[in-house]
Amino acid sequence: MSRDFDLTAPTLEQRARRRVALKTGFYVHAIVFALVNGGLLLMSWIGGWGAGWGQGHRHGLVFPLWGWGLGLTIHGIVVLLKLKGEGLTQRMLDHEIEALKRREGGDRP
């Protein structure tokens, strides 16, 4: 019995919207990261924020900067893998569809 390809697959516009949403989410995260950590840096220069957190005056700034920086890096890697992985997923899907067509048609892969 032959089955047609799933007709509910996302359209090109839906895929493009998803990609734009992934990129926009990362850009917003990066902008907020820069603004907040820039503000913390400014506060540490002006008012001595962070004193007592580490060995000296500005070491308290390192904790949120490294932690959030790690989170931003992971977010970027996830977005990159999702964007690049979409092509891989499509190639694997195409391969499986062809294999199933050959199998159902009587041909052995």
C-alpha cells in the first residue's frame, strides 16, 4: 500500500518565520546581555558596586558576566544548530522517503 508524503509539512513561509524567530530571540538576548552587563560595569566604576564579592573592587562583576555569558553562548549554539540542522533534517527525511518508496515498490535498498 502506497502512502503519500505528509501534506501538513510546514510551508516555506512557516519555516522562514521560525528561522526569523530563532534569530530574533538570540539578538534580543544578546542586546539585553550587553545593556545589563554594561550597566553593571558602569555602576561598578561609578559607585564601587561589587566590593566584597571577590578580592577587590570589580570582581563582583565577574560572576554575572561569566554566568550570563555562558548562557548566551549556549543559546547561540542551540540557535546555530537548529538553523544548520534544518538542512540535515530535510536531507535525512528525503533519504528515508526514497528508501520507503523503493521498499514499497518491491525494490530492495
